[in-house]
Amino acid sequence: MAAIPGRVDTDLQPPMTVPLRHFWVGLTALLAGSVVGVGLVAGVVPGLGRLALVHLFLIGWVCITIMGAMTQFVPVWSGVPLHSRRLATVQLALVTAGLTGFVASLLLSTLALLPVFGAAMLAGFWVFAYNVGRTLARAGRLDVTERHFALSLGFFVALTALGLALAVDFTRPVLAQFPVTRSNVVLAHATLAVFGAVLTTVYGALYQLATMFTQTELHGIDDHLKRTEEVGHPVGVALLAVGRLVGSEPAAALGGLLVCLAALSVGAILARRLFEMRVERTPMHTRYAVVALSLSAWALLTVPAWATDPLARTHLLGGPGTTHLLVLGTVGFVVLGTLYHVVPFVVWVHRYSDLLGFEDVPMIDDLYHGRLAATDAALLVSGTALLAAADLVPAAVALRSVGGVLVGLGVFAFAVNMWSVLRNHSRHSVGGLLLGRFSPTRAGASPDGAASADGRRE
């Protein structure tokens, strides 16, 4: 794979407001989840607070961010126009409205409304899968990143179907008609969400981004590791999910071991890219180093648990004490590290690319504050390390509290840095991005990123 893809065409990307709306809604959900998490520790969150926290983090932050990133970069990487910009707006509205109502229903214990809001989220994710799927279908032969994205779309469709069934079952026991238990459906749903939709997307993005941002290429053992992951991960996720759904321990154990083997392969590939990189180290590379270490450690600690008891609820996301290694150390750091380039990239292309050769323009990495990026990286690394240590040593309550505070401060610093990018380099305010045509826009700026009065693209 080339370090910088040769067929990138930024003219095919959707308007700037489309992906940035997704990213800001996702960040808002992350901040809201942080508040709920603090409330849970303080014992002041009503209703099903822990379930609300899971959905705010996984759907609100991670999945909505994935939706925005795919909508932005599938056209850019694949060299084809997005199937429908209108559907890209519809998908966000449906998922956001559904998630907001779903979380409120959990906190207020109005469970009868869960199917309504669950159906809205399902519709939004299926619109997303259709829109990006139709876009990928135009690309012809798919590369490794595109193949992963196509697989993750299938996982999104499957997990939301199970999720809606679980929402309905809260008040009407529909699952009692089938030869599966609600607990098994929960296990399968979570498996498809975390390891299917999310981790498959993360792996696909890393094949592209790890080579691009280190200016290296896959070679030698990397190719063998890539083939191992490309087969082992989707097959493993399918076996693990189906095995958990029907209560088959052998199928789930085999699937779990394949998922771990794929994780070790990706961790090794990422570590080799960082070792061979030909550019100056930045805070983003530090984040990717944390990902390589966390993903590999998670896999090694999970193998014994999944080999012996893959159906245990306590082993849902891996071995004992590995949750933060996977959720924060791997998924969280990939999302945050990638957004440090995605958000400035989107803004830079629309704000400065047409000015190249006519006047001095900043580099993409100049759009955000480097010191603040290094600060949030230090906060997040140390906070995640403390949380991971507290997971492995349950008696270390103080470590968990300090780690949570450090992670919260790191997230806040990240949010401030991204806000500064928009404030200083975009013609759109955050309110304008989120409200579109319903928000007053600056003179000469189009709410959907069309040409401004002076002819520049927004």
C-alpha cells in the first residue's frame, strides 16, 4: 500500500458541514457520557444509568464519529462521489434523535418508549449503511480499507436489528418466542457492535492512516499479518457472535481466539509502521503507539478467558481487567488521534486548498495547538494507564478515581483544541455546523459548504 494513496480526490468529498456535524455530535455525546460517568460514581444518576453511559459512548461518540469519517473519506479514498448528500444529513438526524430519546428513556425509566427511539436509530444506521454501501459499489475493486468498511456496514445492519429486538423486549417479551435467551442476545449484540462494527472500521482505517502518517509501506511479514487479520477477524467475529447467541461454547471459543489473533496481527503491523516511520514524531504517533501496546496487551490477556469461558458475561469485552485497554486504549485513542488530522484536514481543504500558490497558507498540523495536543495526549495516556492498572488490581480504588479525572481533563483539552480549529480557521460557527440552514451564517458563507461570495469553497 502506498504511503499516500494515489487516487485521493478531495473534490469528491461532501460539504464540510456534513462530516463536522457528525464529529461535533459525537464529541457532545462523549462529554455527556463523561458527566453521566461522574454521576454514576457519585451515585446520583437515576434509572438505568450504566446502560445509558454505554450507549452515549459507543453509539453517541464512536459510531457517530465513524459515520462522519466514512461519509467523508470513502468518496475521497475510493475516487467516487458520495451516493447522496441528503441521506448523509438524514442519517445523522435519525441517529441523534433516536439516541437522545433512548438515553432519556433509560434515565427516566420510561421504557415503553425505547422501541420508538430504537427504531429511529436503526433507521439512521441503515440509511448510513445504504448510502456508503452504494458509494463503495461504484468503486470497483476494493482495497483493504474499503473491504473492512464494507464488512463493518454489514455488522451495523445486524447489530441494530438485535438492538431493536432488545429494546422491544424491555416491555414486550418477544424474545421468549425464540430458542435464545435475552442474555445471549445481549452478548451477541455487544459482540457485533464492539468487535464487528467498531473494531473492523478501526482496523480498516489503520491500514490507510498508519502508512500515510508514518510515510511507510507494508512489506515482508506485514503482508502475512494482513492476510491473517483479513480472514481471521471477520470469521472470528461471526463465530463469536453466533456462538454467544445460540450458547455454543466451542464456536464462541474458536471465534474469540481468531479475534485475538487478528488483534495481535494489527498490533504488530502498527508497531512496525511506527518503528520504521520517516517523519518527525507528533502527539498523534504517541496515540498510535498506545493503540499498538493496548491492543496487543488486550489480546494476550483475553486469550485464556475466551478459550475457557467465552460465554461468561464477565468476559463480554475480553479477559478480566481488559475493558479499558480495549475501549480507551484502543478504540478511544484511534478515534481521538485520527480526529486530530481529520478535522483540520476537512477545514484546511475547504478553507485553504484553493489559495495554494497564491498566498502563504498554514500546514494542516498548524491549525491546532501543538502544546495543547501534547498535553491532552499526556493526560489521556496517564489516565488510561491508571484505569487499566485499577482494572487489574481491583483494590486500587484511588487509581480509578485519579485515572478517570485525568481522562476527563484530556477529553476536555481535546474538545478545546478542536473548537479552536473551527473558531480560527472555519467560516462556520459550531452552532452553524449543527443547525445548518436554521442557524444564522456569516456573510458570504453557505450553510452546506457551497461557494462563498468571493468564490472560495467553504
